[in-house]
Amino acid sequence: MKDSVKPASEASPIFAAIGHVLLGALAGAASMAVLPHRLVANPPMAGLSLILSPLGNGLVMQAIGRWWDTHPDDRPALFTFRAGAIFAFAMALVRFLWLR
């Protein structure tokens, strides 16, 4: 999981991705303590969050990464579209499987 929080220039893409999956799964499990129910009672299509959440989170993380690039510090590996999408997918998958 060290590579998931290292600067992107130092992180191994494979180990960073594994770390993002683990962090997302932990966040999904932790979110169950705060919101132990579905956010939408009767969703129009079950599992839609498995698509929308990674896309939205990936775009936000990409925007944060672009903003971060204007600063002298190295960008953390999490601030990319791919990393944000992987993290959000793992989180949404844990919630989806738990609440199914």
C-alpha cells in the first residue's frame, strides 16, 4: 500500500493499483458503519454506482492532479483518473456486494 500514497513518479503502477483497490475496499467497509443502507431505496438499475462512481471520482481526482501539478511538490499516485476510478470502483463494489 506504500506505492498508493507515494509520489506518482516513484510509485510502481501495479503496486499502486493494488493499494488503491485495498484502500477503496477499506473505505467501502468503513462507509457501511456510517451508512449501513442504500442511498437510493429503489434504484432504477442496480449496480449503476459501479459505473458512475468510478467515472465521477476519476474525473475529480484527475482535476485535483492537474491542480497539484501547478505546485512544486510531486503529485501523489492517487491523483490520477485511473487511481481515482480504481479506488471508487472497489468502494462501490464492497457496498454493492454487502447490500445486495
